[in-house]
Amino acid sequence: MYGWRSKIGLIVPSSNTTMESEFWTMAPKGVSVHTARMNLRDVTEKALIEMESYAKAAAKRLADAEVDIIMYGCTSGSLVKGRGYDKKISQELERHSGIRAVTTSTAVLEALKELGISKVAVATPYIGAVNAKEKQFLEENGIDVLRMEGLGIVRNTEIGKQEPWVAYNLAKSVYSSEADGIFISCTNFRTIEVIDFLEIDLGVPVITSNQASMWFVLRNLGIKEKYKKYGTLMKEHL
């Protein structure tokens, strides 16, 4: 059967066209990915908050597949209400599904901590208002955001159409020599092909939403895989 090693339950915005593909690409042999969706078209503060109302039903549907863990796969959607919102979502999903649940924002914080990154440069596809919420969340959790740049995209399907080199160039443009690392945000922003190139070119660790999400899920599942790509986090800290 698929998932003989573990089954990951993934909840994504309905307009997300990237996270499933990147999760399947990174998934170790024997680990399967099973997805449910929450209504979302535009990445705005109001829409992200409304989206959460669909998460509980999605978690219950994933429980029918007897998944081993549930990942709430949206960065901005799990931080938009500030510090602690990520943990609140996890607790609610666990209560409704009976299955351990985590969020992308929690995964990012744990990844930053794991790599000792306290000063970060952040690249996103978001509009300014969403960037402001993300900066607030990171700083409330003890991370100093030195620089932050966004593409200003509202429609989520447009984010999903961006080629990997867009994330590469954006990350290079936002990088500061004072930063301990780079964080590329958004589970719908295609990034995994460029992580290693950025680490080589800039000499600092790079964290992306989907990479951190997969790393955190595998950690929680107790799966130790030897990766040869997808950055320092996956190659040296799993």
C-alpha cells in the first residue's frame, strides 16, 4: 500500500497548486501525501482569516484516511492573527480530528531555531499588508526581520504560476550580509529547486515554507531520511 511508512495529511488553500507537488517530490519512499482543501482565492488578511473556518471539516475528512499527522499548509494563513495563532489552529484541528496536527508557521519557527537563525531576510509573493502580518509574527517570536520584500500578488493562482527563478532572484535581492539566513515564504511559491543554489551562492542557510513543513512533519513522525538536496535543513538536520 502507499504510506506503509507513514501517511501525511495535508490541508491547503483551494487555490494552492504547488504544495502537493513539492511535498510528493520531497516525500521519502514509503511516505504518502493525502490532501484536503479550504476555500481561498485571494491572499488577503480577511480571506486568510475566513479560510480557517473550512479547516475543521478538512481535518475530519483526512481522519477518514487514517493519516498519521495533519499539516495545515499555509504560512500566512497560520500567522495572520499573530503570535500563538499557529498553535491555536493545531489544537483545534487535533480536537476535531483526533490526529496530531501542526502548521507551516510553527514549522518555520522550529526550522529557524534549529539552524540558529535569529536575523533573517524574508522573500514573499505577498502584498504589503500580509507582509506586515508576517513580520509582526516573526518578531513576536523573537526573530529579527532585517529586510523583507514581496511581489505584491493578490490572486493565489498567480503565485502558483511563478517559476522557481522568480523565488531565486527575489531571495538574492532581499539578502543582507547581516542576515543569518533567508526565509522564502508561501506554500504556493515554487522554491525547492533553488534552495541549494541560493545556499551555495550566498553562503547562508535557506528555509522555505514547504521545505520546513516537510522537515517538521518527518521530525514529528520520527522518520530519519538521508537527503542530498533541499538545503542544509533537510541534509543535515533530519
